[in-house]
Amino acid sequence: MRLDIITIFPEYFAPLDVSLLGKARRKGLIDMAVHDLREWTHDRHRTVDDTPYGGGPGMVMKPEPWGEALDAIAPPADVTGQPAEVVGERADGVPRLIVPTPSGRPFTQALAGEYAAEPWLIFACGRYEGIDSRVVEEARGRMRVDEVSLGDFVLAGGEVAVLVMVEAISRLVPGVLGNFDSVTDDSFAPGAMESLLEGPVYTKPPVWRDRAVPEVLLSGNHGAIARWRRDQALRRTVANRPELAARLDPESLDKHDRQV
Ligand code: SAM
């Protein structure tokens, strides 16, 4: 999988070299390039923003550097004559462009799974009041574009949102996690966990500060452990995310579930 990230703060992405993701990059499972948007400016101050049309506070990211950056990273297929210089290796096919914004569709585990199956993603990190809307409009003419929100809050820029998305997506790429099965037990995992939060987890020692691990987990009875885990997941979901619990398919609930 190839990931291209366009930002005015490339240094934000240093953490992508550590832990699971760093390993995945070194193993060649994920090929990632971080691009400085200012490379595609042409004035002395390397300007990427300007005042908003219609007035109002703040600044808006100018369309020209964004257009040039996208042309260079994913040159339009119909360019004839002098094509823009290709930056790095090109993955096969057309990339999918992801633009983080509070006004986008919600980022979910299901969407992370969808993105993990793509060969090539480009992330556009906005700053200030966001990116001139014509950039997304124009890009839609030649690639799939998703405006995606991390939640109902406003960050200072898209970099942290992209870090979150890249981490959630890349752990779903086959080979990245040591034990891929752990993904299917995660909160929100497609299947039995789709609308459930994972319950509490424990490790050794069996007693710590007078607190014992629930006995069933030491019983070796796999059926009873699975039942206990499901009960805990249901309890936690009802307590912390009642709106998720309300989405559970009644057909998927057995008699025991209903008592929880
Ligand atoms: N004026 C914009 C609004 O109210 O929708 C907020 C702009 S915000 C200060 C600057 C950038 O941070 C956005 O362009 C986007 O890249 C990123 N951002 C902020 N909140 C976000 C969220 N909840 N999800 C995804 N990206 C976000």
C-alpha cells in the first residue's frame, strides 16, 4: 500500500517511523511519503494561505499549491506534452484522496477497513480555516475524494487527524499486526463486534493490590470465557455508548444477552 501525505508540517509525521507502523514500512508493507506543500509555492515567502472571499476571520489555504502538489504526486492521466514531474514511485491505479475536515463523513472502523484495502491513498492536511473548496471539486474529476471527520470537535490542523487515520488503517493491512486475529475481537470490528465495545482485559499476576482477575478467565472453559466477554462487552456498550447499543440487531441477541 502506498500512502502520500501532503502537509505544511512534515515534522508532525516523525512518529510514523516508530512502533508497528515503522516496522510495516521497513518490511515494505507500507510505502509512505510525506510531502511539504510549500515545495509547490513560487514566492519568496512560500505562501500557502490568503484571506477568505466574503470576509470573516482566519485564512484559507490557496488552491494553486494544492493543485500542483496533487498533479505532481498523481499526474492526471490525460496530460499530454510536458507532464508534471512524478514524485516517488507510483502505485498502480488511481489514488483515493482523503481530506480531513470537521464537516466530513465520520471516520469509523468500517471506513478504516475500506481504506486498508486500497492500493494508494493520498491525505491532504488542511490548516487555518481549511482548503479552498475548488481543490476538492477539481480532484473529484479524476479520483475518488472523501472528506472525513474524526469527530465533533475542531483540531488546529489535519496532521493529527491523518496520524490517527493512518494508524487505524495500517493496522488492518494484512501482515502489519503480528496476530491479525486480535483485530476481529476489537471494538467496532465487523461481525459480532460491529456495534459493541470490547470489555475489560487482564494479564498476570492473578492478584494485584488485592484485586483478583475474574475467576472465569482462569477456568480454561472457552465457552464460559466467550460468554463472559460478550456480557462485559454488552454492559460496557450500554453504559458508555447507549446509541451504539440501540443499533444492535435484535435478531443477533440471545436470551442471555437480553438479561445483561
Ligand atoms: N473552519 C473549519 C470548520 O469549522 O469546519 C475548521 C478548520 S480547522 C481549524 C483546520 C483543519 O484542521 C481542517 O482543515 C482539518 O484539516 C483539520 N480538522 C479540524 N478538526 C477536524 C476533525 N474533527 N476531523 C478531521 N479534521 C479536522
